[in-house]
Amino acid sequence: MTIVKPSQFSFSGGGSSPLCSLKSSLLTVAILTFISLFYLSLNSLRTSPPSPVIVVTPIHVPHTFVNEYKTDNETPTMEEETYSDVYHSPEAFRLNYAEMEKRFKVYIYPDGDPNTFYQTPRKVTGKYASEGYFFQNIRESRFRTLDPDEADLFFIPISCHKMRGKGTSYENMTVIVQNYVDGLIAKYPYWNRTLGADHFFVTCHDVGVRAFEGSPLLIKNTIRVVCSPSYNVGFIPHKDVALPQVLQPFALPAGGNDVENRTTLGFWAGHRNSKIRVILAHVWENDTELDISNNRINRATGHLVYQKRFYRTKFCICPGGSQVNSARITDSIHYGCIPVILSDYYDLPFNDILNWRKFAVVLREQDVYNLKQILKNIPHSEFVSLHNNLVKVQKHFQWNSPPVKFDAFHMIMYELWLRHHVVKY
């Protein structure tokens, strides 16, 4: 048998051997296959969506706030939860909050006798406690600076609630505020740089808001941190800040994770000091499913009967009083009862940060006539979701001394931090 070596193949006339022809065919097929695969791969790269490994969209990724600030020596806590349900933009809040903690500085004017109305809170108890807590916390916080040249905002530390407690008339309060601000303008150059746009004052009492009306520039330019943020009396949401009205100290521990104990559909008891409250009591006080009383529950009925009702109720009705606000809202949040907001023209606290419809029921005043049916139409699964979200936001409506991360003080500071970026002259 003769063995044919590759060198003996001829590629000139007379035809090719079968083996040579087979190899040529295989080579051609391989080349065509390679070209086809290359073309398909190239086309796939042009038309396929970006790989999630390459393109990261962090706004859609759940984050936990505690992990972001945890040091090497800290261990995970129960706070490590996902907050996407209750924040309009959890990622923006996370990033901006961290930036605020690093950079935000506030200068407190040192002028004024601390034994009168300046530098010191009225008190840190009762329904106007938020003003007192803020005065106390800002002095102790990391945000305070003694160097006005590095300050982002300037705090006008005058307590109108303390004036009220000392029996000062409204007319005299207005004069005191006007003289004090005029003195700051004359003594320091900072007001005149922005006509007060980088200044703010804090008051929880509605009379305190009126006391500042003697100076038109205070109302027009400064950031007003107030407990009565009503749109129809000059509150400007992008400039001013809604201060939560918190009745502290709370009489009983926080409620939550107790859905099975809440058998009453709705509850309200209070004074009829507004039109909406009069209507609420008139329409529903004799209803068998809504627990509506036209006066505060008498203490003689029993110890803390009013507060204990919150523990047994699904929805706590929160109608506006003499102002749009009510301390009942933060009471409801603390005790784990879904607040039903029944007040028009009300800029809810932290409304630009928190999605209130994820943990509260927000109605118009005219909905009072259909109140029971509205509440009964809420599915149990939705009620449970609202309740679970309510527990997540409780810490934002709690004052502490000294202040702690994400509490009411820090949320107010965050609101101020946002405004110092946009409110300029």
C-alpha cells in the first residue's frame, strides 16, 4: 500500500484529491461559521439591554440607613430595615442626610438676656414642647458653630412661647421681636447680605407666629419653622418648615406590631374648637362603630383612659383645631394608631421627605360626612401595611435630649439644610 504524503498533493490542473477537497470544504465552513457568530455577537451587543452588573441604578436598590453610618465597632440593630415605602426618594434622603451631618453649620445670635426670652426654651413639656426641645438641642448639637463666617444659616433665638408664659401681651411681643431683630441688623452684617433669607426662627405657639408679623421682612424672607403651617395664612412650603407638634413626654410606651388588638374602627375625643370638629361630633358621636366624643375624656373616668384608647383603635381621627395642626397626629403615630388627617390647607411635617399616604389616611374636610364608609372600605391588608409603615416613622416624631440620629430635631435640621441650598437672594 502506497502512503501519500501531504507534499505530494498537487493544486494545479488535473483536479484535486478527495482529501484536499474535504479539507478545503471544512476550512470554508469554519470561516463562515466564525463570521456568522461574530456578526450575531456584534448585533447582540447593539440591541441587548445593558447588563445590570455594568449599569447600576442605586435609586431602585433598597438601602438601610443604619449600615451607611455604622462604624467598625458597631453591630447591626433592629433599625436595619428598608425604608422605600415611606420616603419619596430614599436614596436622595440617605445621601443628603449624610452630607448634612458632615457640613451643615448654624450660628446662634448670642444677644439678649438668657433669663428673659432669648437663648433658652420656655419648657420641654406640653403641646408646645417642640419649640423648647429645638432651642435646647440646637445648642448641644454638632451643627452649632461659634464662627458666623462659616455658618450656612443664622438662628434668631427668641422664644415667643416663653413671652406668652410670662404674660406678655401680643402687642408687646410684636414690639420686642421688632426691636430685637432691628438690633441684630444694626450690629451684624449677615442679615443685610440676603435681607434675612438665610435666617430662621422657631415657634410652636400660633401667637408666636403672629408676634413676628411686626416685621414684614421676617415674614417674607426668613425661614419660619412653625407648628401651624397653613397655606391660607401665608405659609410658603418651599421656604418655611412645618414643625411637628409633639405632646411630650408621652404618657405610655410606643405602640406598634399589635394589629390584632385594634378592634375599634375609629376614635376621637376633644374640644369642639373648630368648624370641622363641630361637624365631626354632630355627625358621628352616636355611631356604634366610630368612638367619637365631643369633649376630652374626663380624668375621673380612669387613669390614662384617653391614651389607652389609641392602643385599641385602627384609625385615629385628627381634625384641625383652632389651627390646621393638632398634637393628636403625633400622639396617633406614637401609639401606633393610623392618623386620619381631616384638615384643609395643611402642610404636614416632613411632607417633602415622607410619603404620608403610606402610613396615614389624608382626607379633605368635606369627607367627614362619608368618614365611616371611607375607613371601612380600606382592606385589611392595606391597614396592616399602613400600620407597619407607621412604626417605621415613629422615630421621626420623637424629641430626644440629647438628640439622636433621625429624630424630630434631625429631621427639622434636614429640612433647613434643604432650604439653605435654594433660598437665596
